[in-house]
Amino acid sequence: MLPAIKPIRTTGLAGLTLSASLIALSAGAEPNPVLSSTSYFTSEGRTEASLLDLQTLNVNVSLNGGFAETTVLAEFMNPSEETLEGNFTLDMPAGAILTGYGLDINGAIRDGVIVEKLQAERVFNERIRQRVDPGLAEVSRTNAFETRVFPIMPRQTRQISVTFVTPVSDDQPYRLPLEAGEDTVNATITVDGDITLADVSMPGELEAEWDARNDRALMATENLPLNGDLLVTPASVESVSVSRHSNGQHFVAIDLPSETASTPFSPASVRVLWDTSLSNEASSEQALDFFSYLFFELRPFSLELVPFARGLRDSGRVDMRPEPEELRHFVSEIDFDGATDLQAIFAAEAERPRVDVCFLVTDGRITFGDMPDVQLPCQLHVVSASPEADDGALSLLAERGGGHYLDLAEIGPQRAEARLSQSVMSPRRFLVDGRDVMDEAEWIDDGDRFRLFAPIRRNATNVVAEIGGRVISQSISPANAPENSGAGSFWARELITTLRATGASRADIVDASQEFSVVTDETSLLVLETIEDYVNNDINLPEDSFSKDEQERYTALLDAHIDRMEREQADRIDNVVDYWERQVSWYEAKFDPEDDSGNRAEYEREVLYLDDMVPPPPPPPPPPPPPPRPDGSLPSPVFDETLQESEDIVVTGSAAPAPPPNPLAEPTQLNQSRNGSGAASVIEIERWTPNRPYLEAAEGMCADELYEVYLRERAEYGSLPSYFLEFADLFEQCGDIRRATETALTALELSTSNHDTLTAVGQRLMRYGDIDRAVDLFRRVTEIDPSRPQPWRDLALALDASANLPGLSEATRRARLSEALEHLNHVISSPWSWYYDGIEGISVLEANRVLDRLQAAGGRGELPSEALEGDMPVDLRIVVGWNVDEVDMDLWVTDPRGERVYYGNNLSAIGGRISNDMTDGYGPEEFMLRNAIPGVYTVEMDYFSSDIVNPNGAVAINAELWQNYGTPDERVQRVELEFDDVDQSEYLVATITVEGDD
């Protein structure tokens, strides 16, 4: 079923500033479109918001077969002396689907290409840093078109186009709000197709004229305000129509009024499943208003409330009197919190006694788990009042449950109650030229209109459908069909909804989105400047925007790019083997602290870089030792108490600076050709306490007192995931692992959460001991972000840890270790971006450890090359990753002699080595020391640069401190540290004291 139609709402990009003229609109009107801009390159080096001027606006609407296809062309000017990034937001008509976007490049509109959302965002940001012409467009959760354009030069104009399709009928008119306040604009509006002049109403006081030559309604203005709605109400819509999608596929559409009320809605028993997760809180009051209205007239014999989030709430199920305010009382007593898991509550309710009707009240934004695939023991109606509801998922749930989807953001209580008395329409049979096409068809009944779609062949001649006791039979002629992407786009959107609900891969969803030009939650539209940009980023060329010669050049460049990638793939294992052999040479070497020849640094530089064809960038000059800091200026890392500890390990964090290198330190001879010494280490750590007002309010509290502070402060500070992650740590420190887990998962409810949030929550769950759920989150990240090696490594390490969980069968243990090895082998053998050079060597070490564990469990496995297999136990191993892209962080380790190992000195006199310098985000970076000399080792992170704003809050690291890595008595402690001080670049992570022999 297609998503129910939603009214128009205005949602601007975060942080926009509107001019006074835009605010001074007619009563109740919101500006549409909204224009603003951002300057990244001011003379003072600051980021500033400013305004753009709308110069011209051209709107063309074409109606065919119950669908309007609209193209809006807008030209805006940068009136300032700064180079700007422009932000343009347009609220589309109710139920519209975005199908196209264009941006002027060298004076001509270039079509956007549908690209996986995360890939599009990364390419766009990279192009901005190069100061070239990218454009990015997507659809917000409230169905608004949003685009970012860069650059807009001083005193120059840019043009963008946006195309969308909308269902239209006599009882569902087309309505596009156009509000510019007191600003004047040059505007042209045309409406053509299946309309007459009487069907068209122009915005405000403006009137249309009939252009008889072109059979269209036309309105043109110069320097006039544009305030009001463009309204198109066709007198009638054909019940059967055919059209040709822009990709050439033909479709048939059947459009009928929904059935009127048949029998009164009067169930004797009602069960209300209420989603009390964080994201459903804002819209619950409107849902309560509906139920108060419903139960004022309807008095069922029994009424039960089932509050849930990730499962049934602690308050349990509530039997209540069927009174209008009874349900409101009990729902109002619940603290909305936690993540949404519909699958869990459906599983819990599936075997319960049958009732006549169930209501599911939710926004459908499933945070955890999959779409439910079990039937509840009742007819299911789904209710939502959220403007950000996942209408497609909720419509599908209602269809599966034999009920209606009531979108209270679209319809009022009276209309919703009336719909409960309507029969649910669905086709009994659907034939094209005698062939059953039910399996290929998609449909929607939104209570006003029933629409049925199916792809057909160009030579089809007849369609027969039986719907609600009515038989429709009509001849068709697809070969003469007009081009209109409406039916095909809505069919594709419903197909994508089904794919998503049934667990299809993200890649399959993106493929369907690209094939039928439907922008979804998983995709964006991207415009790039040069042919090379498309080739280098593996993005299809928009053929209509390039000449035949340019297309041939693209093909030649793409073939060369593919050949290069194939060569890199063929050479990958050889390069990794070469890297590993150099690391083995390091491992077997003898290091003399008295040798100050400098050869060790040159030696290590050879080890660090895999591909001699891509020389490393020159490192920045070595930083000086950090200056003394005032006591208490550095936050301390978080200590992982849930992991097994060695009695010899204590971890400390301190505000004191790391000791500077001491050239007069007494040299120590170390023979590193022997096995790891297994030296006992003393690692002491204090808890990390970021400087946050809400954490100050929670200081010293636990249990219910802490939870009350968490709920109270959430209204002011709970807009970023970091709020929930930090409170989760407080609950964990209090020993309340259940609340810690639930609070961390709540971070995923926010609209700002992304793949980095999933990773951060997964890492928290690992530390809290909820490893299986962490595995699920890391697996989701590999679906969203498969083009980086880090998500695959994160998943592998979580699977490896999960193999230690109690109660597993040997077969399950082997399966988890085998999958972990598979993912690490993927990291090792795949040619990633050079940004991530070095992760393969780290992964080889980890893969060998997993292989040993797999073989010990009776399993079989291997690395990509036998030359990579071999144990490498070390006394100390420190691995650090961080949570955002385009951020350069550097691991520093200062040994007891005072020598600092870092990117500029990657090998110490005692044999400590640092892996490749990760300058573009995420890491990991690794320090290893085979034999640790006695004394104090200081571990620091240098925050070198950041080029992006992190929606999850401050940049944070995750560090693993290993003692006796790769030996039977290995121990690990995990440290999390947030870089929340913009004036501070060096952060102390931990100090490690290696004890000498007695």
C-alpha cells in the first residue's frame, strides 16, 4: 500500500535565518520556498549565515490520468561580497514524490543523479572543500524538498530545478503554497493536460489566462508579491489511464473513490498498543484527543492499554474503563523514553487472547528490530499524528492487519472515526490481456481514493480488475500514452516500502530508487561539475545533460577507472603481504636504545605505506611537548568495568601533562627477538566527566534520582545523541546496566542520528556487555556504509567478542568466529581509499588472533594468503578510533625514556611503533611494543584538525588498551574520551606503568 497523503508542512534546513519580509506574511502562512545561505570562507575565517534573493520562479504543472507532474525552476542571487553555499527548501504538495533535481553548471541546467545518501553527502562535502560546483538535494521527513548548492559567487545568480509528481482528483486537489511575503518576484506559472481554465486558481489575487494555442492556463508577473496557493481541481479523473514513465516503462492506473461507510464501528473489545518511545512523545497528545473523541460515543465492553517501547513497559498492561479520559490518564502517567521495537511487541502480543480490534499508536520510525511479520489476534488499525511518521510502513502494517491507517496529521477525529466504518478496499483480481498481474501490482486506499498500479507492456490492449464487488474492463493503448511519471513513481515507492519492510538490502532499495527516479530515505540527488567527478566517485553520468562526445569520453574514462581498480584488486594481497613481512621484520628485530642514528625512523616509513605508487603526504612538523595544563582541565576517560580485569591492571587518567621527551634518560638495552615478556602493567584511570550543565545536575546521583534528572534535563539538552550516551554512562557507573542500555539506544530515536550514532551506541553496548545487540547495530552500519573498512572491522571484532558469551553451542561459537574472520579478510583483501591505508595491517594481526580462536574451537579458516598467517604477541597494544569523517587525530605514546612515538617519529629506540597516520577520519591508529621496559607510558591523542560539524556532538575516541595481546592471559580495557574543548588539542587518555622484575 502507498503511504497515506499528508498535508503540507514547512521544514527548513537547520539553522536558517529568515528576513523580516519573509516573516511578515499573511496570517498563518509560512514562507515557501525558503532561501538562505552559509559562508564558509569569510575574511575572518568564520562560518556565517546570510540571505539570498529570489529573482525568478517558473512553475509548470502537467496533469494526466490523475497525476500532476510539476517542475519548478528558481533563480536566486547572492547579493553579498562573499562566496556562499545556498540552502533552498520547498514544501511540496501533499503526497508528492520527488523525482528530479537540476543545477546550472556553466549556464545550463544539469540533471541530478540518484545516489545512496551517505555517498552523496561525502562526495558533496569533498567537492566543497575543493571549491567546485556540487549540488545536493533530498527529501526531509516532513516531505519537503531541500537542496544545498555551492558555490554561489558574489553578486552572481544560480538556478535550480525540482521535479515532483502528485496524485490529483476532484476530492483531492493539487495545492502548492507559494509565499514570499512582501518580496517581489518575476514568476510564470503554467498548467496543462487534463484541465480547463475553470479548474485552475492562481496564488492570491492573480488570475490565469487560457493559452488556446498550447491548451494551457498561464499566469506571468513581473515584480509582484507571490502569496497564496496554486490550486488545481480537475472536474473528473479517468478511472483507467495509461502513462509512460521517464525510464520508458508503461503503467496502467485505476483510480476510484473509496467505499463509503458500510457498517457502524462498534467493537466489544479493544486493545491499544501505545508506542511510548521518545520519538512518539510529541504527537501522542493529538492521538489522545482522537481516542477521547472516539470513546465518547463508542463504549466497548473491555479496553486494554499495552504501553511499549523496545518491549512491554515496566508498568505492564492496563485494563481500564472505556471512558473518554481514562486512556488519557494512564498514557499521561508514562514517561516517554527508549527506542522503538515493533517486532518485539508484536511477538509478545501474537499469542494473547483474541479481541475485536487493536489500535497501534506509533510514528513507525523503527529504531531496533525489523518490520513485524506476525499477525496480532485482532483487526489492526494503525494511528499516527506525527508529521515525521513513516507512512509507507504504517500503511503496510494496517494492510497486513486488515485495518486502516489513520494519519491524524492529515485527517481530523471525525474523518478518522468515519473511516473505521469503511471497508478496506483491495483488488480480488487484476488481469492485463488475460494475464494475472496481482503479484506485480501495488495499491493504496487512503479513505478518499483507491489507486491501483501495475507495469504493462507497450502492446497491451485490455485490462480487467475486480475491486470491492465492482468489475472494470477497458481497452488501453500504451503506445499512445503521454509521458508522465506519476503512476510509475507511486508504484515504485510502494515497491520500495515493501522491500524495506521485508528486509531487502539497502543496495536493492537504492537500485529500485535509481531505476524509477524515486528519492527515498536511503537516497539523495547529486549534481557534480566535471566528467571526472562522476568517474572518480563511481556515479552514473546524467546522459541528457551531456553531449554524445562527452558521454563517449565518460565511457572511456570509466573503462580506464575500472581497469585501474581491477589492477589494484589484483595487487592488493601482494601489497598486504609486503606490508606484513615488514611488520614481521620489525617484530623480529633487535632495538638498541643507544643507537641514535635515525635509521629506525626511515625503516618504519618503509613499513607504513603499502603502495609505493601512492606516496604518503608529507607529515606536519613534529609538535612540541604539550605545555603544562591547569589541574582539572582535562576530562578523564571512561573505564570499562564490565570487562575482565587483571589484578595487575589499574588505569588512571589525569589532568597533568605528559612528560616531555627526556634526552638525558638512562638508556635501556632491550632484545626484542624473543617472545613477549608478559610484563605486568599498572594502568590507572579516573572516570571521564565532561563539562556539561546537565551532568553537574546529576552529580552524585543514581537509581531513580538520576533517572528523574535525566528526564528533567532532556527537554533542554536532549537534541543531540551525546546527551543520551553520557547519561547512559552514568547509569552504567551506578551499576544499572538495563537503564544504561535503554538510554544509549534512545539516541537512535533522534532525527539527527546517523551511521556514526549507530557505531557510538554499538560501542557503548559492547562495554555494557550487550554484545549481541551491538552486533546487530554494527551489521546495520555495514548496510548503510559498506564503502569504508571500519564498519566491517567493527562488526568482526564484535562477533569475535560475542563468541565468548556463555551458553553458546560450539557450532554457534565457530559460526561467529568464522564470520568475524570473513569480515576481517574482507578488510584485508579489498582495495579501499588511500585515506584508510594502514587498517589492513591492523586487521591482519586481529585476523590471526581470530583464526587461532577458531581453530581452537574446532573450526577451519584461513587468511587471504598463507604468508599473512602467524602469531605476533606483544606486551602492549593500543588501538584508537574516532567517530567522525574528515578529522585528523594522532596517537602519541611517550615511553619511560621520554621518547614520544607518533606520526613524525613512528619507531622508538625500544621498538615501539605507530601504524599509518590516518588524516581523514575514523582511524584506527595502533601502537605496539613487543617487550615493554619498566616505567611509565603516557598515552595521548592530538586533535589535529576537523573540517565538519558532527551532528552527534563532540568528536570522541574509543581506545583499547591491551596487555599481553595474543597470549592466553591477554587483558583489555576500553576507554572513551570526548574532545569537547575547542581550545584544547592534546588530551591525556591514560598512563600505563610497567612493573619491573622483583
